Amino acid sequence: MEVNCIALGEYQANCYVLCDRTTGEGVVVDPGDCNNQLLSLINLSGIKTVKYILLTHGHFDHIIGVNLLKEHFPNALTAISEPDKICLKSVEHNLLGEKYADVFEEIKADIILKDKDLIKIGQSTLKVLETPGHSRGSVCFISEKDKFVITGDTLFYLTAGRTDLDGGDDEQLSNSIDKLMLLDDLFAVYPGHNKGTTIGSERKRNRYLRHRDFYKL
Ligand SMILES: [Zn+2]
């Protein structure tokens, strides 16, 4: 599976475009906007059909391009976890805030993601891993075959997602990162913001893991 990335929107959330080259089926993860650059990236990736729009969580900077993207790919199915589904309807929960209540268009969830769900894209498969902590319903997407994990705002280069927003929980985030650390060192990490990394590098150098282990002493 080929993976391409484009940072979108005011908060430069990483949107990932995944294509199974053998079939031309593709997936867009976390469209924080839908501009011409995203549409040409989808095109250049060799995608003939966007099968799914997958959401790692419901914060507005990861979801705000969904409806526009669906205008271009009306058959794409939008998938999010049950706890974060409410973010697709509520500016309070997706953190856009009340001042945007009149302009925010609700987003329809077609599929509810659960732990260990397998998402087929052509001959490739992504596995869902529930990783709450940054939000109630954060999930990661794992490709065992291509050895990568899309971590949303759960795990970043050298650090981890914030837990001070609605639904955030330190202990849950800690457990979620432990689950990610079960992956082997070679897994590429494609985070929701900033640059990519690997599980091996984060195991050694991640500030969040170091501080957490320090406090456990
Ligand atoms: Zn977030």
C-alpha cells in the first residue's frame, strides 16, 4: 500500500492518502480540509475510488474536510469510533466552538469503528486499534504487512497527544501508548501532526514515555 501525506487546515493536521496500487482502491485518513492539493494528491496516488474516509478521532482539525471530499467522492464511507461519533454533530465536542455553530455542517458516520476491525482496501488491510486518551474514541490504523501505524493525535514524534481537552485522560493515554509499543521497532509512525517517526525511535527517545517512566519510579 502506498502512503502519501499532506498537512491541511489552520492546524496543519496530517491527512494521509493510502492507495492499493493493484486495484486503485484508496482511503483518505483525517481530511482537515479539502483543497486542490489534496484532490491532486488523490489523483496522483493512482486512486480510482476512495472507498473510505477514516477518522482517527473527532476533533475539527481532522474532520472538517469530510463533507467537501464527499462531494468529489460520494460513494466514500466515513468511519469513526462510537465515542467520537458525537463530534460529527456537535461543535462543542469537536472543539470548533459555539461561534461556528451556524456554519458547521453535520457529518454523517457510515461505519462505526471498533477494536480489531479489519478494513479491506484492495488487497491491503488496515487493523483498528482503540487508543483512547487524547479523546474518548481515538483510534489508530495499523498495516501489519507494510509495517506502519497511523496514530492521529495519540503518539507524535518525540511526544504524545494532549489530555487536557474534553474526553482526555492521562491514564488511558498511557495505556494506549503501551499498546502501540507492542509493535516492533521497524513500524513507521504516521502521526496526526508534524513529522513521521518509527516505533523504535519513540521507544528510545519519546519525551512522554521518559517522563512517564520517571514519575512511576
Ligand atoms: Zn485532536
